[in-house]
Amino acid sequence: MSEKIRFIYVSEKDSDWAEKIVVSEQLSSMLYQSITLMITQNGCGFALGGRPNGIYTNIQCLATGQGLGNLQTGPHEYTHFFQYFNNSLPDYSPCWITEGMAHFYGNAVGYSIQDPNGKERLSMFVGQTYNYDRDKGNSQNSRTLPKIMAEGSAEKITALFTAIEKPGGGGSPSSCYLLGGLAFEVLTASYGQEKIAAFMTSFKGSKDWKANFLSTFGIEVSTFYQKLTPYLAYWGSKML
């Protein structure tokens, strides 16, 4: 990625320094209020991404005592920067690719070394199941999605992904982040990091995400969904 990017991290003690950085780096267009208020309110729990003056920029507060999960934000947003740099992949891909890819790298790069037993990872996954089916008026329940996954039905797994295939479309955290993240675990383990990078850069030549997927990984998306079934069944059982 040849463009300049900036990642700025502050703590609850950095208000004065942060105010100077906002001025010197011309970051005010990113902020919805003063950086000092953002740091001193809500336990300094914020992260912002933007492109002031054409420079990809992420600002995050990592305050004392915050959980490991907060460490995933930086690499998650870096992945999005790379996606947009490669002919705006998020505009032409379903959310399970856009957010799933970022979710995978956020977890893997951000805190996996500090989470050798996977406790934080499992907790994050469970937390992303509560909103499943909320848009259909169903009550929030952390067990609904894991139960579907645990059944090990290729037909139902395919349906879960097909429901969030619309390029540039939205989706709930459970569908896009959780399922997409697990999908990219499998893709990376099966094909390697170089293939993931090749898939991202393929959008410079084509906007057809399914064609790009096939040309990069040598497998139809529909077949890939079916092959995901055992791994998603494993995680579904683990989350119940």
C-alpha cells in the first residue's frame, strides 16, 4: 500500500499532546467534539477512521485497563484502508467479505498472541450473536445463530451467507463480522496470506466479486459455503 497512512494512539493522560497533534496534523475534520472531551468522557473508549487531506487516518484511545478486544481496532481499520485503496473493494463486495476480512485481521494481528487460550476470541464471538435476526423483529438471543451453525447443515450455512451477499449491502454484526471472520480464517489457513492479498488487488481489474473469488481461490463461492459447514458447526457448538 503506497499511500501514506497514520495511526494515532492516545491514553487517558494524553489530552494536551493530542490537542497539539490535532492542530499540527490537521485532524479537526475527523472529530465530532474536542479531542480532550473524547479522551475524558466515556472511559476514553473511542476509535475514529477518516481521510483528512487525503491521508488514511485512525485515532484510538487505549486507556489503562481496557480489554484485549480493543487491540483489534487498529488492524481492523488498516484492513479497510487497504480495501478502499484497491479500487474500493467494499463498494463491490458483500459485507461478509468486507467486514469478515477486517474482523479476521483485527483479531489475528491485534491480540491473538495475548490470548493463547482463545478466551477473548470466544467471548467476542458470543457477543456478536445477540443481534441475529433483530431486523425481523425477533428478540435478541445469543443462542439462535450458534444453534443453526451447530446443526452442520450445508443448506442452512449457505442460506446464512446468501442472505448477506448483496455487494455494498449491510448486515448485522453476527452475520457479517462473525460468519465472515470465520470464513477468512478458513481462506487464510487453506490458501495463505498471499492469496488473500491477491483477492483484494483483483478488484483493480474487475468489480465482479464472485468472479474474483473464483479466479483467486479456484473455487465457486457456493461450493466454499458448503465446505465451511464443518468449521462453523464446530464454532456453533463451542458458543452454545
